[in-house]
Amino acid sequence: MTDTHLEIERTYDLPDGADLPDLIGVGGILRTERAEPFALDATYWDTDRLDLVAARVTVRRRTGGPDAGWHIKRAESDTVRHEQHFPLTERADAVPDELLAALFTERRGRGLRPVVHIATTRAVTRLLDEDDDQVAELADDAVTATRLDASGAAAAEPRRWREVEVETVEGVDPQIAHAFLDALDGRFAAVGAGPAAVSSKLARGIAGADAPRLRTADKPAKKTAARAVTKRLTRLRASLHRREARLRSGDTTDLRGLAATALGIAAVLGAYRRAFADTELTGRAVSAADELADVAARSASAEDLVDTLPRAATPAQEQLVDAMTRERILAATRERRDVAVRDVVRFLTSPDFLDLLDALDDAVERPTPTAWALQRPKTVAQDVAAEVKPTIRELVRASVGDDPTDEAADRTATEAAWLATTKARIAMDVLGDEAFAHAFVRRVTVASEVLTERTQALHALEELRRLAGLASRAGEDTFGYGVLAGDRVRRAEESYDDAVHALSRV
């Protein structure tokens, strides 16, 4: 069993020998209770590359004190962390499988080893209000940290310091908690203490380590295409981490958001591939981004079917669809969505996804733009447009081919054209309004919107016809399926005509 909670705290550097400040009267504190000091012993784990440190994630095995066990801390900011607890295991030399699974993305699938040992002597003071309810806890820590090498031996001389952590009780509104912590700053300043320059014990203990994920490079020069591409990938990478972690934890409420993020990454890596070093990792990352965009888009499409397929276009048509038909459609579309979600989660645990994450890390943290990318956005845009335009013309042409009777081929071609035009629209947005010709942007946007409508209509028709066939073989009434299919047929026909018109203008 694991336990997760939100931790809001502030850390202060306190000179050796200095007394703790008098906090009575600040933030509702009217009384304090100081307990006897006790010892904490913690080993912090990470990959050889220090992937967890780079991801602002801390993993430790700690003994002593009331919360002994394995801990994962994910930093939201310098003062806010989400902490997850796992039971203490007998083996101190191996990370539990459950914890490794929870860290799959952050550790990039790599193994963990001890990187820092920290011994702490802690004296806890409970900060109480007028009702003797605890407001916060103050921990006065004398810390000794030793960085470890790959064999587990000391890699440097131990570092020693004193710090004080003040953590609000669980359940307090974050805004109130921060206001309370702000109120303490003046009292700590009066005894020569200030907010810690480094709020994490691990960050202090790891100081001096040379690892790939801790190396960074300067941002590309301003007013270059490379700067715009790096900026967009930074935002997309952060969005991907948030959304994939949510999905991996079982939350399927943001499939459309994940799809939009995945399409954005695929669009940038594909259209601006010449901005990155021509390496095997780049090639694998581009392919992985396309695959993620494909499976994520399918999950979002399945979510759309759950929301829209059981509903008719007008109130009058709604009256013609019986409850059983609606229930069968809802059950089938939910099953289709569940299958699509499993496909996405399966990809999120694949080596291809880890390659994509590694490439994004390099692009954001250690950008090495090519000479092509260091040109003005408008110059790069001309090259991108020259490559994109014939590709999307061919795909849109294939989606409105001469054999509309082959429905499976029609759906496949339409979906390919939709993906291409949507990625092109996203890619053009990266360089700003003035880079690409406005007329071309408008035409690609229209094509993307038309093909979105057509793709949704074709998928809806496919599912309704499949379900109607099952109902017919079971001897059930199929009239309701026909009512719902009629509107989708109309949409498909209208969007076909619109796609033909869009093709002539792209």
C-alpha cells in the first residue's frame, strides 16, 4: 500500500550555534512543543545520468522517525512537493518493483543506484494555535551528506550544514499555507536565517557530480527559428509529462489534451527535423512522435464517439432512437475507448517512447541547433512550406479519390490527410504570424478543419454500421441505428465536397 500527500514547506539556512527564533504570535502560533532530537538515516537513489534530479524527483529509503520507508517526492515548486510513501523493505540494496514502476518515465526505464547518503539529527517543534491544534511542524536539522560513486563508496568529502524546515499541517489551503510561511520570514531574518538557497538536501548532497542530465547549453539566439522551436518544445515536453503521468495513473479524462500535445510534438519534430542533429536518436524520436500522435489521436477519436455517437442531430430524431439502441452504442464506444487507451499506455511503456523523451530532453536542455535552424524564421518557413505543400496536396487528393465505395481505404486516406494537414497547421504556428504566407496558413487550416469533420463522420458511420449488423443478426430492431447514421452520411458527403474544394486551394 502507498500513501500520497501534498507537502508545503519552507527551508531556512540557520547559522551553527544560532538559536531558533521566537515564533509566538506569528500566523496564529500561541504555543510550541519541542521534542527530543532523533536520528534519521536516508539513502537517495537515481540513475547514473541523474535523470530523477533533472526531473525534480527525489527517491529515498529512510529509517528513523515516524515516516520510515521509501519516499518519492515530486517538486511542483521550491516549497510545494507531492510526496508518495511506500513501506520500508528489509532489503536496503534494492528499490521495490512498485516504486520502480511509478518512476518509469522519470528514470527513462533505467536502473537506480544509491547516489547520496544523508544522516540527519532532527529536533521537532510543534507549532500550536490557541486551541492547541497543530498549525505546522518545525524541524531543526543538523545534516551530513556524502555523495556516492557507482560502487557505493564516498565520492567526495562529506558536507555538513544546519537547516530548518517549517511544514504546514496537511489539508491547509495552499494560499493560506504560503501566507503563513511568508509571515515567518521576518522572525527568521532576526536571528540571521534566510530562505535556503537550495531547498533540497539531495541537491546540496549531489553538488559536484558530473552527469549527462545535469549538463545544459545556452538557448539559441533570439530572432532565430531555433529559438522558437526550442521554446515550443519546452512547453510541449512539460505538457507531455503532466498528461502522460495522469493517464498512467488511470485518469482518462484528458485524452484530447494528450492527443493535442502528441500532435504538437510530432508536428515540430517532423517539420523542423533539419533543426536537429542528424543522428539515429533523432530519427527514432521522429518516428516515435508520429506513432504517439497516431495512437493518442485514436484515443481522442474514441472519446468523441462516446460523447457524440448516441445522440441524434435534432430533438425529433432523438425521439426515434430507443433506449436499448442508445445503451448498446454507449457500451460499444466505451469499450472502443478502453482499447484505444490501452494502446496509448502500452506505447508509454515502450523503448520508442523513452527514445522520444531522451530526444526532447536534449532539444530542451542541451540545444545544438543546426546552421539551417539559426536562420530567420521567415527563411526557414519558406523551406518548410516547400516541403509540406506537395505532401499535403497528395494526401488530400488521395482522401477524395475516385473510388468512394471502398470505405476502409477512404477512412485510411482521410485520416492520413487529416493528420498531415493538422501537423502542418501546428508547425506553421511555431514560427509566428509573419513567417508563413497568411493565405497558405488559412488554406491549410481550412483543410484541417474539413478533414477533421470528415474523419469523425467516417468513424461514426463505421461504428454505427458495425453495431447495426450485430443487432440485425441478433434479431433486434435496427431503425435507431439508421436514424443516427443518416446525419453522419450527410456530414460525410458535405465534408467530402468541402475537401475537394480545399484541395484546389492548398
